[in-house]
Amino acid sequence: MVFHVYLMRYSFILDRPTNVCFMYSCIVLFWHIAKSGGTTLKSIYKCMKKTLTVRGMGKDEDDSLYVFEQRGSGDKFVNVDTISRPGILRAERLGLVPSGLADIVVASNLNYAIEHLFDEYHKGRVIVLFRHPVERLISKFYYSQISTWEPSYRPEWANFNLMTWVNVAMDEENYMVKSLSGLGMNDLVSEIDYLVAVRTVRRRCFVGLMNQMEETIHRFNVIMGIDESEQINRKCMDIFFGHGELKSNANSHPKVDERDPAWQAIAKKNEYDVKLYEEVVKLFDEQREVVESHARSFGSTTATTKRGGQRRKGQRSL
């Protein structure tokens, strides 16, 4: 009974039809988890000339939506900011999703974006890139010391070693489970919250793994109906994956062994996120057949997912 009541509390998460829309007829919502490969993903789809929504692109004085190309790069954006809460509310007021202007809506606050941008008449398809939570937080620790251009810049962290940071300054614990179960960042996580998070991912999300980026992008291409045989898309895939080295927003830092006390301490403080990631890895394997089924069902022309190094022919273009 307690479990049932708890699920009712989060029915807005579990019952929204954001992952059951007709193939290719809905906007993709990308949940951007920091330091999990999201910058690379956005770069790939900007290269493919997809229209995105990102931070800092909204102007409050604009009372209508439009697509514009960024000078120099030619990247295409809608004039809304779907990272901040005020930006999401503005996008809702202006009718971002009904407008169909964006190919990919990028949001870091998953629940808030879903609640305010999508409904039963305007459905979305959620894609997420996951990274092992300990690796992600270690990357965040080093990146935030130097990223002067980011809101998350923390120069004072340069005064800490990793273990000291974990004990006195680490500002995240079980971030993914809290986000997926509707908790605030200061709330404590329970086993039930973890189960809600797992159910949310399984019911709502197409998942990708940062350490299997090329396979992940192939799958997302299927979900979005992107034809990799088209010249621009083929060129972009080659730029990012064709020369044996993924180009990304990576920040090199010392490698931390799993036996290191700092690694163990981070894992302990984020035990539910670690468990969730293990479930995501299983789901990634399970969704291979789902994606390949979509590709077969919608009559494809381009390569999609791989098995044993062989790519299968994939889907139609948009």
C-alpha cells in the first residue's frame, strides 16, 4: 500500500505519455546530465543541421518563436532557453512544442520540462546519455576548477584533493535518482525512490551510454529518423567517429582507480545512482532489439545499430 501511494504521488512522472508517440511524429527531449557526453551529442546534431534549444538563446522581449542561424557556425536554434525554469515557462507560453520548430529540446531539469512543455496532445520522445556516476563526479571535480565559462565554475576546488572534496564540498548525491523520482536535491533517497527512478527510465527513456557513444548515436538516429546515408549526416558521423578518436568537450585529468578510497567514498555517497546506472546498462542491451524493430518497421535506408561489428540497414529520413 505504501508503495502504491508513493507511486500515485509521482504519477505525473510515470504516466505522462512522453515515450509512446508515433515514430518520427514527436519532438525529442534530451535530458542533459552534466559531464555525461551531452556537449558532444549536441555538437553532432548541430553538425547535422538539426534545430536545438539550448541555454542562453532566449530573449524575454521576443513575443514569438523563430529559428535563427548562429553567425559563423550556421548552427540552428529556436529563440528559447529550455535549461532554466523561467526559460521553460516562456517556452511553454509561446508554444514551443506545438510549433514543431525544434528537432531536439535540451533540458537539464527533466521533470520540469516534461510537465510544462509536453501533454497528451503534444508528445515527446526522451533520450538520455548516461555515464558511470563516479566517473561523472570525478570529471565534474576537475572540470569545474578550470571552466571559467560555465555557471558551475568553482576555482576554490583547486585547493582540494579528491578525497577532501568528497568530504567537504561535493554538492551532488544520487542526482539521477532524485531527478527521476521527483525529489529535491536536498531530500534523502530511499529504496522506493530508486525503484521509481528505474521504472521511470524503463517507461520513458531511450538510453545511451557515454562509453558506447557511436552505438548510442546510431540508435538515437533511428529514433529521430535521421538517414545516415545522406551526405551531411554521413560527413558528421565521420567527423566524430570516422578517425578512431571521438572529438568531445573532454577535460583530461588523473585517472582514479576503482580501488582508490576516493572512488569508494563517492560510490558510497551515490549508491542509488550507481545501482541505477547498472540497470541502465542492462536496459541499453535490451533496447537494441527495440531500436532495430523500429528500423525494420519504418522501412529504412541507412545504417543503424551494430551487432558483432556489423551494422544493420536502418530507417527513412525525416
